[in-house]
Amino acid sequence: MSVIQVQGLCPLNGRIRIQGSKNAVLPMMAAALLCRDVTVLHHVPDIADVRIMADILRHLGCLVNWRQGRMEIDASDLTRTEIPREYVGKMRSSCLLLGPLLAREGEAVTSYPGGCVIGKRPIDFHIHALERLGASFREQNGTIAARARKLFGTWILFPYPSVGATENALLAAVLADGTTVLLNCAMEPEIEELCRLLTAMGARIKGIGGPELVVEGVPELHSCEFTPAGDRICAGTYLAAAVISRGDVVVAGVRPGELLEPLKTMERMGAAVSVREKEKEIRVQMKKRPSPVFLETGPYPRFPTDLQPVFLAAACTCRGESRIRETVFEARFAAADEMKRFGARIRTDRDTVHVKGRWPLGSASVRAPDLRGGAALVLAGMAAEGISGIEDCGHIERGYEDLCRDLSLLGAKIWMERESLAGS
Ligand code: EPZ
């Protein structure tokens, strides 16, 4: 088990280029299955979830070469259409392979991804969309076998603007026979990125960036090279760290327009925010104790749920009482329980958490519950007197290439202690 140690009260200062977007790259890797040739992705982040997805593609018969951010996926010959349970358990996004496997091979076998600490996370919207396109599903002891002799264009209304279900439906509809209209789609920037990749591969999609997508199926897609955007959630994490540590940080490589709600929230907390849209740079300076946070998460363009935990950490340092409401996932306050150990007074009332901040926080030894909660606990440690320890920080490596490296570059006193097996 590895533990991150962080020395608090070190203001962050400096500029950092943001890694490629995890939540854009994962569906793009699934999209590579749609082309019986090579797809090249640049700026691919070296994170655990991408490594797992690469292993799954290899298991299915793809050749995957990945060096210094450049990933080449040769999906000319697939040898399997079944995703082993052990992969599904490690990474929920493996369900995004259902759409492309059905579109290309007419079959796919996987298992339910199961819930995680942030919620039950069913895939009923995914299954319904693929059934509407002509797939049939059989379930047996948690295994799902999907078949489709052919996929046919149709219309699909999502009950909720689900990111993954929108992506799965897109990845199937692009090769369906006829036109598909997708209604009430998720509008996260990662969906727009996926549509741009698919278009570069020869897909015909109208309404990109909006809630209604019209996909005209084509017989096949061709190879292409694509560079995804920077990871807006990583960028938001580092900018929130600037607020918490009362520093001055510039993040580069992320479109400011993709972080509007978090940036407006930081301004309301008292930060000075400046952006250079063309250069894709955002600067946040914080000189005083933040004013209270009031936010409510929701589907894009509302406040992103993935940044809720790090803003909860910022709320723990605010003057006065903050209120944060989580509307996307039913159980995304796991980090709140751990954060109480730093001395902030946190009260959870169903989907809302009330926080009475203090400054500085007291050092603590805490345990990361999940990816974004773990990052939030590291940020809370940056506002605490003394040295704090965050255990189980393997979760963090799922989405951040190297949180310690990046925060150290900005002046944080932070290091990882990997406990030897003998010690665990
Ligand atoms: C994506 O997850 C992201 N993951 C999540 O980021 C992000 O938090 C989420 O979108 C919301 O923005 C990736 O892109 C890999 P949803 P996804 O389908 O697609 C319910 C991170 O930390 N739902 O939009 O799973 C679901 O339970 C991760 O990077 C159903 O009920 O999210 C949730 O309450 C965490 N049935 C809501 O919809 C379904 O079939 C939103 O989920 C699908 C979803």
C-alpha cells in the first residue's frame, strides 16, 4: 500500500502543463475498435485506467504500442469479443466497449461493472440504447451477452444525460444502417471530443456539442490521428490547490470555457482568476482566506461532480459555513467523513453537505476512498499544520499521472512512501 505525505501551509506557485484527458481518451480507445486499421492518439496520459483499457484492447486482439504519450491501436484483426470479469471489476469504462463490439462484430460478452464508493452506477441506459439500435441482451450470473445481427438507425431518448450511455450509443450508431437521433445527450466536453474523433474517422454526426445528436450510419470508418484536450478535472484540481494553499498557479493546455462554473465559484471565494483563451491558459491567485462555497453539481455545463470533492476540501478552509449539493451520484461524500479528521466541522444531510471551515486545519492520517476523494484529501492536507498522511492513494493513480510530481513542481512539500509488501 502506498501513502502520500504532505507538509501543509506551503503556498503553490508556478505553471504546469496538464496531462491528456482521462475521460476523453478512454472512449477514444474504445472507438479505435470501429476501424479495421490503425488509430493514433497523442497526449495519452500514463494512468492506471488507460493501462487497463490498453490491456483489454490487447486481450480482444488489438496491437497497442504506447510510448511517450503516443498510442497506436491496430484493430485490424480482433480475436475475441468477450471482456473478462477481472478487467471489468478494475474499470467501469470497459462497458464502453459494448457499442463498438456490437457495431463491428455483432456480439459482446461482459459483466456488470458493479457499483463503487460514489454510487450504484448501473448501465441500464447503455443497454436500453443498444437494444433500441437492435441488440439483444441475455444475462446470466452477472454476465451480459449481447448480440446484434445488424444495428439499425432509430431514435433514442436518454432518461438522464448520461456521459457513458451517450458515448456507447454514439460508438454503435456510427456504423448502424440508417440514421439515429440521440435526444437528451450528455454535453460534457469529452462527448464533443469523441464526436470530433469519430468525424475524423469518417463518421457523419450533426449537432456536436448539443443535447441532440443526429448520426448517419456509414459502412466503415478509417484510420486517423487525434490529439485529445487536456484534462479539465486535473486542471480544476490544481487550481483548487492554488486556492487552498493561497498560491498563484497557471495551468496550460485546457480550454478555460470547459471550467466556467468552477472558475466562477473560485472568484466568489475571493480568488483572482484570469484566462488566456487562445493560449489555453488559466491563472488563479489567492491571497486570503476563502469566502464560503455554495455549489450544486449537475450535468455539463453545470458544476462538474468530479470537482465536488476538491471544492469540499477548499470549503474546509473557508471563513464561515459552506454548502455543497451533489445531484449526479447518490453517494459521493465518502471523502467528507475522512475530511472531518482535519478538524473542519462537516454535517451531511442526504445530498447536501454543510461545512464550517477553519484555518489552518489540523494534520491528520486519512484514507483515500476513491479517485477524486483521494485527491481532495491531499489538498486538505496542504491546508493543515504539520505533516498529513493519505493512505490507499493507489486510487489517485487511476486518474492523475503523478499528483506528487505535479504538486512538487508547484512548490508543495509532498512525497510518496511505498510500504514494502513485508510492511503491509
Ligand atoms: C462519467 O462517468 C465519468 N467517467 C465520471 O468521471 C463522471 O463523474 C461522470 O461521467 C459524470 O460526469 C468517465 O468518463 C470514464 P454518467 P459515467 O453515466 O459515464 C446514472 C472520474 O472521476 N446512470 O453520466 O459513469 C449514474 O448512476 C469519473 O473521472 C444510470 O442510472 O457517468 C449517475 O448517477 C467518476 N444508468 C448518473 O447517471 C446508466 O445506465 C450519471 O452517470 C448510466 C448512468
